[in-house]
Amino acid sequence: MQEKYSPVRGRSFPLGAEWDGRGTNFALFAENAQKVELCLYANDVEENARIELVDRDHHIFHCYIEGIHPGQLYGYRVYGPYEPEQGKRFNPNKLLLDPYAKAISGEMVWDSAVFGYQIGEAYEDLSFSALDSGPFVPKSLVVDLKYDWEGDTLPKIPYGQSVIYELHVKGFSKLNPKVPENLRGTYAGLSHPESIVYLKSLGITTVELMPVHQFISDGHLQEKGLDNYWGYNTIGFFAPEGQYSSSGTKGEQIHEFRDMVKVMHRNGIEVILDVVYNHTAEGNEKGPTLCFKGIDNEIYYRLEEDQKRYYTDYTGTGNTLDTRLPAVLRLIMDSLRFWVEEMHVDGFRFDLASALARGSHEVETWGTFLNIIHQDPVISQVKLIAEPWDINEDGYQVGKFPVGWAEWNGKYRDSVRRFWKGDKGILSCFAQRFLGSPDLYRQSYRRPSASINFITAHDGFTLHDLVSYNEKHNEANGEDNNDGESDNNSWNCGEEGETDKLTVNGLRNKQKRNFMATLLLSQGVPMITAGDEISKTQKGNNNAYCQDNEISWLNWTNADTEMLAFTQKLILLRQNHPSLSRREWIKDNRVAPDGLPHIAWLSATGELMDDQKWELDDENTLRVFLHGEGINGKDENGRDIIDSHFLLIFNGSEHETCFKLPGIEFSRNWEVEISTAIKQAEKGKFMAGEALCIAEKSILVLRAGYIPIHY
């Protein structure tokens, strides 16, 4: 039954649906639309009112309706020309989500009605569908944003003191027997006391959540019995994903997310979001019409200049949002500001950030998108991390983002993997990565914290699989193993897949320790992928985006407790010793008051490396001395930061290598802090000038035994 409402003019700002205690103001930007109708729903399928938004200011249709309260489901129908060859795809038969919806409710049903064209027609994307999509698509929800933050503030942990932990909200707690079953896989499960105890005991300062903006799963995956587990398929940039809410999806997801953030902050842990502003779930011309495509296709998406029927695709997903246009920039900026101000998140990791920074075609690292973020007084003050590439050849921009941005350092990942795999000619590059990649960041006046160092991420092999498989094994994805990256710089240590051979497993365990130790001893900001510290395996699947099951979830029952303890020890060492996480660059031409260099690269004889030895690096071994008084910078009280001297030895070769410790001027004695070869750590102390042998494929960390520590 059609209900009666009495809309009045309302306001064009803010965009979205805003409840004021008596009623709700609705505002929708649709520059090229001719008419807009607000549709109110009694439930997921029953439309009970349709109201035309007759007032329009600055391309924004708006109205105010008294008596519309939180919990009301709604959507829009937008009228205009349907001329796909000209980039216009208006179709009022399609119910559209509000781009500014703060919550989205209901499931996506992949019926033919969700497409703007008639499936099966010749040149089908040029045809017009008269089917009503209303019963088959999710609905926007009017919400009440009031919330008691109880004095919550952002921890603002400096990059140099950060240890980032990339995790999936569902996968982290789904199998954790210590979390109540009804909370597993949810925001509440992530912030459950058992989860917090684990994160704090590990030493994590910052969790980076894989996408939690509302997303949908692809129809072709559901036909195979699979799901879009990762969530890089956004359809709502303001709405927290409802499936991760244990308390409901009628607005409860907002409060549960905020509760999670508040608990994290109380425990000194930051929350960063992995955000996907480069594309949406609507795909290309063959994709569904759910939101932007039907509101104003040619305003929101990049279209091919000479054939506007088709979408420009820099993302590999079918479409690219057009950040050159004010409406799209406003949408993204409003979304980012909302998540900082209303949801209290501590920063963002931007998926395929190069696609966002493109001008007419080229990536513009001082272009409109990056400039507008740089000048924003809210967004510029939180952590900003770029995935500095997209799918085009010119999209690889590692080291080229501006001041204020950190970057996922793909060159770090590749160099470290190659070093421990045993590739030759990699020593100089490995040394640069260990130092925080000054070759990439120092010339642009950025600090080591610009480099987000990682060995693994959600996309690719887990750490355990990196040392267990030479080839990807993605058969479970249903694409004949053709998906996923083929060049992984992995090494199976002599046998493909799981094995009972003690020698192979022993080497694999050592290699995992080598990777984790390298990551946490390097300058820059370490990022650990959740599960690597407990030897999580995906059975060789390096593209588990569609595996919402035990392949992807953390297996707490079979956790590798030895690897966990080793990782905890490494993080604690890093946090206790500022020499291992310096704010400023290590100056290789500086000398401390005691006459020792701030950093020294040593040969097997304990002498300084010369250029010829760098070039003849066949032994694949690096020995580096870090001066504890060579830390450029002051502590919060203005005092010089002083630490112990450290001597780090990385033996990436396949044979034991011997080394003469430097003279007494460096230190009278050295104590073993970390060894990735278990037997190697049995002798805990060495004297100056003493010879010691380093096991093949291993790391030895020595600390000078006489320098007082204060910082």
C-alpha cells in the first residue's frame, strides 16, 4: 500500500540521508539527470512509497520528509536519457543505492533485473531493461549517528614505532576457540578480550583491516559456490560491511564497528582501513546497475574518449572512478573525512593508488587527488599509505609518491625474497632495502618511515607457502590455475608442498625465521600479514580472494607456537632498541665522537667493505655494524637517543661462512640477541677479534655488551 508523505524543500547539504530527530533530509548529486524519485521500502522487497525530489540546487536533488526515522530502507530511481554509446545509462527501473548511505542492508540477488540492459539481446549492453531491480538489490538505510565515544582519541603512534598487522576481520577470529562462537568473524570478535590480549602480546601497534566498506560478491563466483572474500568490490564508501556485524545490519554495524575501534584505542592499538576508491562493484558495460552507473555514469566513471560505451580500466576490475571530476573527488574526500571524524579510524591504505592519481592518462603524483588530500586539515593528519601501482605498465610508482605518504614497498618484498632464495648480484639492493630504501625516498625529503616493508600480504603466498611452493596451486578458485601471480620469487626448499622430511622442514622453518627477522630488523615500517607468525598455509593458493573458508581463515588450533614466540621476541627487540627503527636516515659518511662510523659494512676479515667487494658479492653475505650513538634525532624530552651498538650478519648463501669480529674499538664483547639457526645461539657471548662461523641460510644479531641504553 502506498503511504502518504508530505515532503518539503529541504537542503542540498549534506549529501545523503540526515535524520534530525523529527524527520530526514535526502540529498543526491546527479548532474545530468532529468528527474529523481526517492523510493521507501517496508522490507527488502516491498516498496511502499515513491516521492519525487522536485527541488534542485547545484545538480543536487533534495527534500525533507517529517516522520522518516532511523531504520527506514530507501533507494533512488533516476531518470534521464538511455544512450549507452554516449555514456548515458539512466534507467528508472533500477533501484539505486545512495552513494552517501551510512549503512546498507539486504542481500544482492543476481537476477537479470539488476542489469540495465536485456541479457541475451544482440549487442546486449545497448539494449534497455524494463525489469524492476528493487526486490533483488540491497537498500540504503537511514541511521542515527549519535554515539558516546567516552573521550576516545586517536593514539597517533609515530610511524617509526609502528608494527602494522594486516588482517581480515572475518578470517582473524572465525576459527578462534577462545572467542565466543556468535562473535567469531565479526568486529566484536576482533575486539574481544582474547583477540586484544593476542595482539598486545605479539607487540602489534596498528591493525590494517582489509576492506570493510560495504561490498558485494560477484555473481560468477556465487555460481561456482565461491565468494568475494577479500572485499575489493565496494558498493558503499560510507557504510561498514554488514556481514561483519554480530549485532545486526539495521544500523547496528555502525555501532559495533565504533565499539571495536574504541576498544582498540583503549589498548593503544591503531585501526587503519584498506580502502578501494579506484573502482566499484558495478564493473564494465556488462556489469550491474546498482548505484553510480544509474545516477550519472559519465560523471562517476572514466569512459573511453572515442567510445563512451566502454569503460577505461586501470584497475583490472572493469571500471575506474574518475578522480579528475569534482563530484568524485568530493565523494572520496567526504568518505575519508567521515571515517576519521565519525568512526575514529587512524589512517588508510589506498588500494591501487596510482589509478587514483591519474590525470588525463599519466600518473600525476602532484596532481589533483594527492594535492587535495595534502591540504585537507583532517585527512592529512592521519596515516596515509599508498599501494603505489595499478595494472598499467606506467602505473608502477614505488618511491614516487609525495611527502606525507608512506608506500607499500614492493621493491623491498622482491629484493628480500630474492636474497633468501639465493639469487646472485642482489647484495647491494638488499642493503638498500635493509636501510629503509634511501635510494627511493631520501632524495625527495622523505624519511625511512615512507617505506612500508613487507614480505607477504593478503595477495600472494603466505610466509609458510613462500618457503614451501615453487608454483602457485590455485585450482580451488575454478580458473584452471590461470589466476594469480606466476612469478613469486619463492623457493620450496627442495620439495613441492607439505612433506614429512625433517631436513626440508627444518630448512623451511629457518627460512621463515630469516624472513621475519629481516623484516623486523630493517629500517622503515614493518607490516606482518596475519597468520604468518603462526605459519598459516593456504596450501599453495596465492590468490585466495574467493576462498571464504578454511583456506583463508587463521587456523588457531594448529598454530606454530615456536614461530609465534620467535616473532614476539623480534618485535620486542625492535621496540626496545631505537637503533633498529630510526626516524632519520643513517648517515654512512658520519663518524661518532669515539671515531667509529655511524654504520659500517664489514668483510669476512672484519674490515670495511670496499667497492670491489660489493661488486664481487658471490658469497651473498652481509655484515653491518650500527653505532648506538649514531641515531640522528632527539627523544620527547630533547635528549640524544642512545642505544647499544649492533652487529647484524645475514648469510644468504648455502654454506657456512666464517667471520672475524671487528677490533676492540667497536666493542670488547658481543652478546647474541637473535639467531635464526637454533644451534648457532648456544654460545651466548663472543670477544672482539674472535672468529665465529655463521650457519648457512641464517641471521645472527649481536649486541655490544657495554654501551648503556637510555632513550
